[in-house]
Amino acid sequence: MFNFYFFLMNTKSFIAFKRKAYHILATLFVFMSAFAQDGEKRFFENNPTLGGDVVIKSATVQINGNDISKTFEIESSTDGSYYLDAWIMVPITQDGYPEYKIGVNGIISTSTLKPQTDNWQSLALTDINKNAATVKLKKGTNNLSIIGKGTQIPNVEFVKLSSSPLNTGISDAKYKAYIESIKAQTLDKNVKVDSTYIETRGTNGEIYTYQLNLPVLYTYYANYSYSAGQTVNISSSSSSGYQYVIELFNKSAFPIPTAQSWVSYCSGSCSLNVTIPVAGTYMLRLRAYRQQISGLVNLTVNGTSYSNCVSASTGIVINGTNTGNFFTCKLAGGDTYLFLEESGTPGKIRGFNDDGGTKSDGYSWGLASRIEGSVNPNAGLVSAYSSNSPNFTCDLYLGLARSSESVRGYFPNLAADNSFMSAPATTTYNCFSWSVGVTST
């Protein structure tokens, strides 16, 4: 008999199946996924050269009083001294540019990260005289912490360590080109969403909403650690009445309670004032109010300013009631974030996922995003994880119903937490229906 599991592991894309086998009225399709165990870990696994002469394994956040740090687990092949660069988003505080301490294996360095400008940048470690400095690593596993103050988790995507001064620095070419394309209003000319997919919910009997080759764009976001009762005052401004949305939500719960998600529509300028109900990690996110119209926004959060923050958005409206599976796939050169938005103008964020992870059947989604649950959203929004890789494409599928227990009884390789339906069920299909021309077993 045809090996069902083998087929799923070797399907290049969902749509290849849809095109060849749309006549099958009953089609359970499985995308192996996972709980979002550690999205950044998978980001590093899929980008092994980011660390330069070391390998970044994972990143975690620690809070110690007023200090808040992002710690990278690093694997070094030798003992030695390394130059350090960080890809970091720098704000402007009420005291000027923040200075970040560096800790290596629990020891605080006398050298620091001293930015001289704001926004995303490659920032080098320097000594008290502002000369390039190094950190000492041991062979094997090392922990390198970038330490800031206040409530914002240091917005550092990755670090690069170089044994030679000739190899230092992180290229900002992609990010600068991205910003210039927004300023020149050329970026969004290629952002097209096919309305036939949105309106018809598929064209061959499929019971889901989808979009192929959806442009994925980086839009500004930051993470904060807030305590219950803390007040968050956000204000913003942009030129020429540009329309955008500010979103703030608790990342710690799913589905995100309505009372822990806030949204503000903005035209030119606006504000959002929130009293935090529950302690946790919260994401502040910008997005364009209208697709195909990106812009730059200035933000102030409790007195700390962020200038020329990117505001972009791509996604699709979901037709019908959807309480099942939502995911990205066929990523072309990047890492997706997926957000589920409830109805409203604009709606609040109720669901969120970075990387789908690994499910009970052992299959990893890699950098693709997947949400499974009863959020019943109005739209699915996709953005890029990395500002350093800000523009790519993916396929987006929304609202595939869960597989039933009775169907899984006939197909024991279907994982309950990792299978879903793509068409109405009938009794007229068998293993060969899954083959799509594949004859190997």
C-alpha cells in the first residue's frame, strides 16, 4: 500500500497537491507542526552563518531588578578572543542613546555597546576609549548577554563574533534598501493579493482560504516585560496622514484574551494608553492599515523614542467560520510571523505564532508558522521575523478544519495534533488518492 506518511514528507507544496488532486472530494492533508518551543532557536538553526566564527544555538531573556538581558548560547570551536557585533534596534531614551553592558559566562565586561545613532544597525563592542574590543570565549558552550535597563527586552536579533578584525561588521544593505524602497514608494507595487482566493475560498471545493506567493514584509515590533498595574503610554506620528495601526498584546496566553490585547487606528498621529492587567511579555507591533501602502512611523513608549519605524502589512481576510488550522509554508528566503486578527476596524490580535516547531509525529515546521485553535479570526496577517531579511514570499493557508477521530481511526499515521481537512469528507477515497503520481512505497 502507498506510504501515506512518505508522501506528506515529500510534497513540495500544498498547492501542487491541490492542482493535481482537486477532484478528490475527501482529502485529509497533514502538515507536521509543533508548539512554538523556541522560535529563535530555529531561526539560528536555519541561519548557521549568522554568528560569524561561532555558532549561535539559542536565545533567552533574563530579568534581574531593573536590568533586562538577552542571552545568546554560543558554541565556539576554540578558546580565544573575538570581536563582537550586534544587529540591534537602538531607541532614544530621555537620557540619550542607551549603553548596553555585555556579560560573558556570567562575567560583566568593561567594554560596552555604545550607539551613536538610532534604528537598526550593526553595533560593535568598544572599550572606554571607543576602540574595538574583544570578548574571551572558551571552547564549547558560552553564554553572551546583552544587558539593558527598563522594560524593553534588548531588541537584538543576533550577534556576530569574529576572530579577525578584517571580518567584523554586519551588513545592513538589505535593511537600507528596504527603507529606501519605502521612501521611494516602490516596495508595495509588487504586493498584490489575488481577490479571487479571498472571495471564493478556493476554486475547486476546498474549504479554506489561501494565498500563494504572498509577499512577506518586515514591520516594526518590540517585546517588553510588564508587571500587573503598570501603565504604558504610547504615542506616534507620521507624515501626510499616513494610515497605520498600533497593536499591543500579551504573548503569554493563547488564545490571547480580548482584555489583554489593544489596538489603535492612526492617521498621521495617535496614542494608545494601557494599564497592564496581567504580568507577562507583551509585544508592541506596527502595521499598515491598508495593504500595499507601507510607511515610516515615529513612536514614543513611556518616554523612549523610536524613529522611522517600518509600518507594513500583508495578509488576507478569512471567509466563513474558522476554528481550526492556520499556517504559512513554502517560505522563500525568510522567517514568518503569523497573527490572527478578530473582526473590527481594526481588530485586536487574538493569536500569534513565530515557528510551528515539532509535533507529536516528529515532523518540524522549521521557520514556517502554525496556529491551531478556536480563535475564529477575521483575518490572517503575516510579517517577517528579521529586519535583516525584510522581504520575501510564502504561501498562506487559513481555516482548515481539524481531522476527526473517526478518520484518524482509518489512518493511524495521522497525528491528532497535526492533521486537518482540506475538503468535505466522503467514503470514496483510499490510499491511492493520496499518491498524486507518486508510486514509491
